[in-house]
Amino acid sequence: MKNRPVTIKDIAQQLHISVSTVSRALRGSSDINAETKKAVLDLAAELDYQPNSIALSLVKSRTNILGVIIPDIAVQFFASAISGIQEVASAAGYNVMICQSNESEQTEANNIQALLSSRVAGIIVSVSGNTTNTNHFKILQKKGIPLILFDRVCDDIEASKVIVDDYHGALAAVDHLVAVGCKRIAHLAGPEKLQITANRKNGYLDALRKNNIAINEDLIKHVDFDRQKSLDATTHWIQSENPPDGIFAISDRVAIGAMLAIKAAGLRIPQDIAVVGFGNETTSSILDPALTTVMQYPVEMGRLAARLFLEQIETEEVTSQTIILETKLLVNKSSDRIQLTK
């Protein structure tokens, strides 16, 4: 130990605790008890421990650059998540390099190669809507480069993840539509390949079952995250013999497409068709009527993803933990039929 810098592994071994516990104690994490935290800090001071994540990156031919890949930077959710990532990464001395997949698996794979060429220290990703082959992520794992997934994740990738409780968020949204009197509730779903699509769709389906409403496959349309596809699908439903009286959309952007179609048909929101989205984008509150939506806290998701990256850099351990954030239904006028009767 005298011939090399002290690492947190040395501290962990002497105290007979995990490297992760040492790392959290050094960062002042609130989930470490006071006695353990004091023991770690005292030994760190005694051994003259100095954080050396940047030096370690140079030894491994890596830089202090953190790569981030998102599907669409124009979507407010991803822009907000980047703000959270940047906040935490910058405070730790890392620069952030942002790439955009444009919902393309090939572009996403190209982004990975570009970031590898830039010798990034780690990569944070929200998976594209068209990704089916995840080999480009597995390359990172083979190279020992930290990979953190957020929001849109892959089941077959062993990596740390930050997600929201999509299932219960959707369940609450559809329960709300039932509570305000909707009986034919349609669902504008996302890309069939994504886990968040399955989770939100399952929440929708289970809410119908719970409320003894028959499932009608004709009232489920996969529109990706495309506003025009949402508008077209909603128009088709409105022109049918038995249109829906409520719509739950996978995202606020998709919900806005539905609202445009309803208004174009001369129908009223929420009196004729109530609408609920997912995401709580800024534009949702300034719509007429304001959109009921499921809140999912993208800035905090970004912060947590960046902290998971830093933890892996500090501990030199690739982990596969999952953090799940709770959602909250924000009721606005696009679905609030009860207020209309008061």
C-alpha cells in the first residue's frame, strides 16, 4: 500500500465492508449509519486517501468525458434529463458529450462507436424506439465501460437502470378515466419493442380488468411516439360507429395528437372524449384544455443516472442495480369531468 495510492478497496478490506458502502460513506450518503460513516472517514484520513477517478481514467486510456445517448433532444423529457446528468457530472469534474439516435438502432450503434473513439469514461443511454439488437451495448460491457440505462431500458442487458413506475402510473391514469365516467377507454401505445410500452400497456389493461371493462383490441393502437400517427389513429376512432369516450396516451406528445384530432372533429374535451398523457411536459399545462398527465421527474432521473455512473467509476465495479421512481397523476381540465358538473 505504501508504493501506490490508497483506494477505497483498501479501506473496505480493512473495515470488512463492501466497496459500495465505503463509496457511499465518502459521499455522505444518508443511507449509511453514522457509526459506519465515521469509521470510513477516520480510516480514510489515517491512510491519506485521495479520490483519483480522473487519474484512474487516464491509466485506462479514458478521458473525463461522460457520453449520453438520447432518442430525441427536441423532446422536453430528454432535455430535462440531460440537465440533471450535466449538473451531477460537472460537479464531479466530467464533461458531457451528447449524441442523438433519432429513434434509430443503427444510429444508436454508430453513437456508441463514436463515443468509444472519444475514449469516454462511461455512457448513459435511453434506448431508441427501434432497437432490437443490443450487441452494441454488450460491447461496452466487454470493455468494462460503465453503462447506465434510463427511462427506456432493455431487459436483456445487465446494467444499472433508472426508471419510473410506468405500470402503476398507467394504472392510476386509467382508474382516473373510469372515475370520471369513461366506459370506452382507448390506448395510444408506443413502439412495440420497448419495455415502457409494455409496462404502460399492461397498466392500462389491468385497470380495465379491475374495473370490469371489457378489453377491445380495436381501441389499442401502436403509434410510436409520433404525433401525426396519434392524430390519424384518433381520427379513425372518432369516425367509427362507437368511438371512445376516453383516451390514455403513452406520452404527452402523443396525447396532443389525440387532442388535435378531437378538436378537428368538432368534439369537446373532456365532455365527449377525456384525454390523459404521460410525462408532464411544460406544454401540457398551457394547452386548452390543460392536459391531465402522469408526472415522471426527468431531471431527478438524470441526476440518479449520473450518480450511478460515478459510483461505478469510484468503486471500479460494474453493477446492475435498478432505481424505480414513483409517478404521480396530475389532474387537469382535459379529463376532469367532475369539475364541469359542479
